[in-house]
Amino acid sequence: MTRYIIRRLLWGVLLLIIVSALLFVFFRILPTGDPAALRAGRLQNPKVIAAIRADLGLNKPLITQFWIYMKNLFLHFDLGYSYYSSASVKSLIFDRLPATISLVLGGAVIWVFSGLAVGIVSALRPRSRLDRGSMGGALVLVSAPEYWLGLILLYAFAADIGQIRIFPGANSYVGLTTDPVKWFTSLILPWLVLAAGNAAIYARLIRGSLIEVMGQDYIRTARAKGLSETRVVLRHGVRSAINPILTILALDIGVLLGSAVLVETVFDIPGIGRLNYDAITHADFPVVQGTVLVSALFIIVANILVDIAYAYLDPRVRYS
Amino acid sequence: MSPEEPLLRVEDLRVEFPTEDGIVHAVDGITYQVHRGRTLGIVGESGSGKTVASMTTLGLTRGQGAHVSGRILFEGRDLVALSDRELRAIRGNDIAMVFQDPLSSLHPFYRVGAQLVEAVRAHRDVSRSMARERAVELLGLVGIPDPSRRVDDYPHEFSGGMRQRAMIAMALANEPKLLIADEPTTALDVTVQAQILALMERLQRELGMAIVIITHDLGVIAEVADDVAVMYAGRIVETASAELIFSGPEHPYTWGLLKSIPTLDTPRERELVPIPGTPPSLINPPSGCHFHPRCPYAQPDHSIIDPFLEPAPGEPDHHVACLLAAEVRRRLWAQLRVGRTPAAALAEVGLPLAPPISDPSGLGGARA
């Protein structure tokens, strides 16, 4: 098992190197604005731009630039400096991480519990009115875009522009350590928006999975033992049905940590997705590279965690 | 309760499942009894209703929307009328069940010991460690070597035979008075089958429980059953002691079953005779005797009259649901047992041959 984990970690590192190289190639080859010109701002004379170019190392041959970039990245964990604000990309990302993590993990808690509850109840009474109703509702929620749902909720409940002003609106995020209560209330609406679509998907997933599991022979055995139906469903049914969902959950969280951009933008939460979005609009290469790399890192880590978790969740899975 | 009172008495049990295609008459009015310490074998083809009948005994068909009527008297209580909660107290406690495929019947994510502990603690208020001791004891009882170590194995780490032993151990956890074994050996190798049957017989002797064994395999019946009920299309067509079923069967379907199994003492050149046709649809079963479309001895009125399970003359414990006269049946069997074909036997007895089966599925033409 240890060897398996080490092998997976090494693969993860290799994957990160490949992603970094691809990023470099994309940003140098694809046509974008000239970073030196952008950085020069209003001082658009060739001398200044040339000086900036030399300063940023953009006048060196591409292969040298690549070598410097990779060396800084993997030997010094140096993501460079923002062309736009001159701040270190690493510090920019670390500043933004807590907001994104708060948003995604809080949302995940909501969508997992609500999705599972609805899905399990639906699965136990398939084709009942309750089942049809909740699955229909799930379809609506899945189809609702986050930016639309976010705006609707802001219009309805935000403290500044809402019809019923009960929740803080956009741009109200404060850090957990600054003010836990405000942190919590400011995230309620974003959490709900992020959770809505996912809860619907998870409800459908667990429903399908549990319906299948409840037809298994070992469920009949559990009933034949004289166990209560609650125990049969939760300990024998859900225990099996939840495995594929946990896998998807880890991946979803990994993906969202890098790309909760819609919710972060609608609610003006200073997170990674928002940072990435702003960096793209400013052609701020180092920041885009940094955020994309961090997203890739999250996804790779999530994948490794899923594989390891699987061995614990399903004893039949054995890694050699 | 008098000692002669059967442990389980099923009276006119009917189980129907409403489906989109119509009502499935899975069990169509069966009556049988199981006596303490004895083994009843229920034999029949797949789809004859034998599994549904026994699942219904434990109320396991309730969740599937089954309509159940009739009575299932267990120690004088009617299981059909019990609430889910009352029935749950009996399941796995007074009546336990063993299923066909032990691998899929054990939960793949829990250790064998944990599943045994759960069975014990479902009905007894004992500590986890006491239940675990009991689990080890049970695994030893069913012949699992090194039970104190194997108790922590997962089902996939057991062999097929060991898994079925573990299933039996689980069923025995609370010393049931009745064990229902549904095709317990079908998924196992032949040598392992014999071990499992021997185990069940030994446990029955030691624990004194009654067993209902459901099988399509007359070899299993010969091995373990004291009494036999032959099921066809949701009905019992013949009941007798196991001895009598093999020596003097009276129902043409039982004859068909006996003629379709190979035995070592029949000459090799004598052909096995499969029962022609296929089991009928339980949504729209044949009229009259359900077996008449496949019966070589059926007479014209057999598609109209419904036979009852009646005692065979001179054999009070032998019941047959056949429209042929008992005397005719015995003469036919006398011919068949010496190897005559059904046609030859009929000629000897002086009855006309039934028309050949026009609709082998037995679905439509049967009613005509």
C-alpha cells in the first residue's frame, strides 16, 4: 500500500511538470497582448517597453525562459510576480485560498447532506409522488446556471438590493479569523448557489446507486437477519451505494477549488477563481499560470486521495 | 401445543405480484407443513414459486408489493397477519434463511465476523465482545478451520464452500427452530455440495431444528429430505415422504423430474427423458391442471377441471393433485420405472396418447 501511494505521488509530480510545460507553451505561443507593453501602462515608449522586457527576461530565447521558469517553479516553488501588481504570485494565491476553501467546503457539506437525504428518500420509494417531485426539482436545479441563480438570490435576499433583506449581499466576504459570524452569514447565499446544482446531481446519483444496491442479495440477507429497515438501508444499503459518490465528491471538490469562478464573481468573493478571472482579463501571465497550476494540483491530489480512499472503502480492492 | 402439532403449517398460501403485464400468480394456493426436527424438501423448476413461497414465510416479499393471502402458522401464530415489527423479531431468530449464492448474499464491505455479530445482536442484548466470541464459536461449529483468525476475513477471502458455511453460521446465530435453505448448494462445486448437505444434517441432529430445503435437484432431496413437496406453476402437485417420492411417485410431473436425472444404476443406453415444453407463464397459467399442456398423459377434460391435492389410496401421507385415477397412475408408473416410454406406457394401460405439444411455451394454446 505504501509503495502504491509513493508511486501515485510520483505520477502526480510528473503530471504537474507536464501541466507546467504545457502552460508555458500555451502562453508563449497563443496570441495575446505583449506583457511588457501592458506593464508599461501609460508610458508607451519603445525604450521603456524594451527595458521592461529585459527586466522580465522576455528578451531571452524561449528555451532559456522555459528553463528559468521550470527551475524557479520546481526548485524554489517560485511562481513569479504579477505583471499587473508586482506582488508575488504565491502570496496572491495564499491570500485568496481561504475564501475559496471556505466557499467550496461549506458548499460541499450542504450539497452532500441535502443531496444524500433527498436521494435516499427517493430511492426507497421509487416512482412515488415524493420521488417524482424531488427528481423533477433536481432537474430544474441542475439546469439553473450558477450566475443566474446567484443573481436571483441576491435580488431576493441580499441586504443591499434584496426584496427581503435577510442575508449579506455581494462583496461582503470577511475572513473566518476576522469575524466568524460575518464569515458565516456572508457565505450563506454563495454556499446555497454552489450547493444547489451539486445537491441535485448528488441526489440523482445516490438515488440510482441505492436503488441498484437495494436489489442486491446481501440486502435480502440483512432483512432476513431481522434487522430494522433503517439499519438495512443505512448500514447495508447506503454503505455500498455511497462509494461511487465519495469518489465523485473528492474530484468535484478538487475541481471547484480551482474553478468556483462563477459564484466567486457573482458574489465578489476574493477567491482563486476570481483571481484567475481577473488575471486573464489583465493578461497577467504569471498569475494565470499560478492559479492554473494550483487548480491542477488540487485535481491531482483529489485523484490520489480517491484512489487511496477506495482501498479503504472497498476491501475487495487490493493494490499490489 | 401437542408434539404432533407441526412447527410450521402453511394453509392455502397465495402470493401475487401486480406487474405491468398483469398479475403474476407466483404462489397459487399451497398447503404444507413442517414438523419439528424434520426436513421438508420443496422441489420444482425455476419459476415454480418455491422461492417466493419461502420468502413470504419471512415476510421478505412484503416490500415488493406482493399480495399475500392464506395463513402461515408458525407455532400457532399467523405470520401473514403479523406486523413488520413482530415479524422482524422472528426473522433470523426463530426462523432463519440461507440463500443460493453465498458470495452475493454476504455484504462485501464487512468482515464475516462483523456480519455474524450483527446477526447475534439483532436479537440478543449482548456485548460486542460476547457476540464476537459467539461468532467464532459459530464458525467453528460449521467447520471453518482456525475460526478465531478467519472471523476477521472479508467474504471475498473465503472460498465458495466456506462462504456458504458462514451463511449457515449466520443463520444459526440465534438457534432457530426452522431453517429455510433456498438452493443452498446450487452455486457450489459438487464435492462442496455434499459437504454442505452433510453439515446441515449434522447441525439438524445437534440443534434439533426443522429444515425446509428448496431445490430443483432431486439428488439433494434424496440426500437430506424426510418429506417432499413437488411444486409446479405455483402449486404443490405431490407431497409424500422422500422414500415414497422415489419409490412410488404418482404425479406425471414428478415422474418427469425423476426420468430427467441420471443415476449410476440405470443402464447408460437408457436415455434421459427431459420434460417437454417449458414452465408456463404465471400471469396467465393454463386452465385446469396447470401441467396438462406438458403432460403426455393428459386427457381432454384435464384442461377444464382443476385438480385438488388428494390423499393417494392406502397412503394417508401421500397427496397428489392429478386427474388420472390412482389405479391408472400406478400402472403407468409401473411401466415407466422399467424404462418404457410414455407412449408405450399409455398403450399398455389402454389410454389414448395426449396430443403433441403445439405450443411449447405453454402460453397461449393451453387455454384452447
